[in-house]
Amino acid sequence: MSSSNFSDELKRFAVAQITERGCSFREVSEQLGVSPHSLCA
């Protein structure tokens, strides 16, 4: 397994998009250019 090196700012942005705006994991992952599975890890 590899560990991700996403910044805290990026993590907060992704969480806010999902929890506050109701975006799906897929939508956020496409915006950020990462795998949806990366957001769940």
C-alpha cells in the first residue's frame, strides 16, 4: 500500500465539497484529478 501526500488544505476542500455541498466522491475526484478511491482512503 502507498500512502497519499495530499495537503491538509486539499483534504479539507474535498471533505467540504462532499459534506457541505453534497458533491459525490466521483465529482470531487474529477475536480481534483485523483481516483475516487484516493478520497476514501
